[in-house]
Amino acid sequence: MMSQEKNDELTRVGKGTPGGELLRQYWMPAALSEELKGERPVVPVNLLGEKLALYRNEEDKLVLMDRHCPHRGADLCFGRKENGGIRCPFHGWKFDETGQCVEQPGEPEGSRMFEKIKVNSYPVKEVNGLIFAYLGSGEPPAFPDFDCFRAPATHVFAFKGLWECNWLQALEVGIDPAHASFLHRFLQDEDPKDSYGKQFRDTAADTDMPMTKVLREFDQPEIIVEDTDYGMRLIALRDLKNGSSHVRLTNQVFPCAITIPMSNEMNITQWHVPVDDENCYWVSMFTSYTDPVDKEKMREQRLKEHTLPDYAPIRNKRNNYGYNREEQETVTWTGMGLDINVHDQWACESMGAIQDRTNEHLGTTDKAIMQHRRKLRKAMKVIAEGGDRSELPLQVSDNEAKTIQGPIAVDAIGPTDDWQSCWKERDDARRKACSWDAEISN
């Protein structure tokens, strides 16, 4: 259990809050590139409690700025794009790509008032279908040399989904290796040939044992947590009682992302991005190490479960997440369909918009959650005291960023007495078969 004060520190994301100031020191996914291809030329972005407007100007430059005109507060997401900037339809005030007001056509001739008017604008960077934003002060950190950023665009698919809960409880389900044996328990094993684009539907690496069976029948993993330069490495060991163990290697990427294996050929890097205190997006980059990603198929799969333009899940608390009693008895542990995102969504949203951790009782399987919270508080203290940002994970220069690679995420099976080497061997084999990857350190 924790105090309400500490719970607020960990969960609140607005300007001036300990958590909000920490999260603003990192690049955050703000939108999918595909969102700018729709009919609306200026896209609303809600991020860390701030309301922003995103557009691509005539020079193909991305611009992210405050959403409301500083004149009378009209919504610039309905603005007119003109000559690299945006004009408010209300009174014609125009702002350039830096947020500087450059025209006030209704003011008297010769007025220089516009020179004193400027809205906040923010650095943005587009990588493999995702648009990242930096809302903090000073220079943003460099991007680490993660696989999802280094891979060619043909091998990465990006998507997102809206959850009605605080970002931290969404992140914490991803660093809880024990929950997969229960929340994602499938009572029937699917044919692996139908597994493309679906997590936990593959066979365990180099075996004919379905991953659903591994998770279902071996539900007491030993969990090991290791500190890394990007956050934490999580190792879940499931003893198969035959001299071998299943090793599932996942990662927490500080402060709000995870990297997990989706299948033997594909990994997921997923951020849990605060919209505000009570809502968040999961934003994922699916990275293939073998063939180019079938983006059309993967998008079609996910649009069956989400509505546009908000990427809101069709199954939600207003329809009981599609719960079906018969399915719960015969097909899945939850009775909420085959999409594991819905299972996670239910678990996180059912806690309440912001989980009340004053009545929480953590167990031994929650060691990664406890360690991550300690890292968050330590980092918040550095920011609050004006300390050196380089003390924080991933606050690095361009040269340092090139040394932060991977993060490796695999499912592997190897000798119980030598599990330490089997996950490295599994990753080495995958990278040797990879068409785009160069040698990478462990």
C-alpha cells in the first residue's frame, strides 16, 4: 500500500506535477502518421493534459503547437493552412511554424501587436509511422538505437488504442509477467498458421508446443528483474518439468514503454501515453525481423476492434467488454473475446480511472512494478531538485544513443540449468536470419 500523496505523484501528468515534469523530459508518441492522411488537415492531439494541434505544412514539415488561438480561444484544429503556417478562421490571425503570430488583419494599419503574440510550439520527429513530440524544456534527448527505429519502414507497423484509465496502470500490466497465464489464458489452442499479427498464438520457439499451452499449464513463473541503461530487463522462467525451461524475455523502457515478443518473427514496442490523468493510449510499433510486415492485414485486424478517428475500442465498459459466460467456460479465461488487448483493457479500466493504491497489496510476482515505481520516484526527485538529466535513463547524446540497442525480447526454450544462454542464442539466430539487422550487442 502507499499514501495518496505518493499515488498522486506517480499518476498526475499535468504541468508542474512531479510525474508530468518527468514525462516531459522524454519523446512521447503524439499521433500516427496515418492520422494526417485523412480529410482533416489539422489533427487534434491531447498529450500530457495539453491540447495541441498537429499539421504538415506545404514544405512537408510537421508542426505541433497549442490548439487554442491566444486571441479569443478558438480551436486552431479548424484553421486554414497557409504558406507554412496556420490562420485562425475566427479573426484571421496567422501563426508561423514556430507559433509566432505574423498577421492580425483586423488590427489598425501599422500595428505591431502581433510581434508580442506567440503560442507554444514543440519539436516533433517522425519515425516508421509514428510522430513523436517533446514537450519539455531544453534540448530533447536522442533516440536510442532500438530495433523499431532502425528497421526499414517496410518492416514496421504502427497502431494505437484508447484506454479510459491512467497511464501507469496501463504500463504496469505490461511489466507483470505472471498475469499472462491467467488473464490471457486460452482454453483451446489455435492453429499457428492463423497466428499472424496475434500475440500468444505462435508456437514456443523451436518447438511444436503452442504458447497458449505454455502459459496455461505452467502458471508459476520465476521472475528476475535486471537494471539496464534503458530501464529494466524482465525474465520469466517457466520450468517445463522435463529438464528444460521456457524463458520469456521482456523489457520496461523508461519511463512509459515496454518491449515484448509478439511471435518468433516479430516484437512489439509499446508506449503507454498519457492523454490526461484519466485516459491514455497504448501506441505500438510492430517490428518484423524476417519478411516485410503485412500492414494492410494487421491494420484490418485492429480496425475490427477499434473505431476511428479516436482509435477507441469497440469492446469497452459500456458493453461489458463483450463478456460472454459460455465463452468464459469453454474458450477464454475472461469470456471477453480473443483480442488480448481487450483483456488488458478490462483489467486496467476496472481498477478505476486512477487506481487507488492506498488499498493495494503487492506480491512477489510484482517485483518489476515495485522497482519501476522506485525508479520513477528517484527520477522525479532529480527533476524537482534541478539535477543533471543525464542521471536519468535514456537522457543521452547522439553518440551515446547509438550504444543503446535492442532491446532484446524473445520467447525461448532451453536447458533449465543453462537458461541464461538460451535467450541470447535465440536472439542471435533471429538476427542472423534478419535481412536488415547488423550485429547487435546483448
